[in-house]
Amino acid sequence: MADFEDNISNSNNILYSGDYEYVELGNSDIRDFFSNHLADDIKVLTKDSSIEFWGKYFSKKNKTVMQLDKDDWVLKVKWENIGYWTKDYDCNCISNVKNLLMKCINWEGNASIYFCSSCYNILKTSWSIFLDNWIEFITYNEDGAIIVAENKSEAVSFVAIGLIQIANRYI
């Protein structure tokens, strides 16, 4: 995975969505991790917006999922193991993880979600786009990521060792 500094090809392509600036996937250097048909469906938050989002939703001092500590909500809540992603990832099987997540998380398909691995790497998309393409998101970052949705208390974690976990976060 490239560092965020390398993720944006042309700063003239910065767009706005709510409180955050982003670049469309097709104009970022991470586009090769995703199928071309997703170019309009995934937004890459700019460095400043990623840092702001991370500070609001995760931590003001720790920069990656792996660095979060006891002061951050991620380690204060009880996470429930709901399954594993590695076998389905290895055989390119979308449906098992998709069905598991749909059963455990009651988000609308058009809910805006954020796939977060660090204060520099945050992607915005819809829940339905993520469900149909979760393997590509994990290919982009298989070191662990947490998914949060706007105005939703649930969070989903894809842990590097292959676990899928859910928890209720503070909102």
C-alpha cells in the first residue's frame, strides 16, 4: 500500500463531500487496487481530511489501527468475532462475507461508510459498494481496517489475522 503522500495524482482534482475533501479513485494512485468500474464509487479522502476524520472518529495521537491504545474507543469497546475473511479472500468468494455482514450489520445499502486503516488512508463509499467489492478493499489494505458509517453506532473490523469483528462505538 502506498503512503498517502503518493495517493493523489493531481491536486486540481480535489472535490468536496460534506465536511471532507476527496479525490475520486480514478484520479488517485491507488486506483490499480480496484476495478475500473469502481472509479466513480470510491472517494479517497485528502491528507488533511483524512487526518481530521481520523482525529474525530479514532484518535488524535495514534496514526494507525495497529497503534490505537487503551485511550481510544476501539480498545475500550467489546468486539464480537463474527467470522473470518481469509478463506473467502483466497478463493475470491464475495458472497460468504457479504452475507455474514448483511446478517450482522443493519445498514442501508446507500449508507456512506469509511474504510479506515490510518490517519492517511481513508476511503469513502457506500455500504453496498463495499459489500460487493470487499476483496478489493482488503487487497488495498490487508493490515487491518475499521469501517464506520455516518450516524451509525456499529463498527466493523477486518483484522490482519483474518477475523471479522463488530462492535458498538461511541457516537
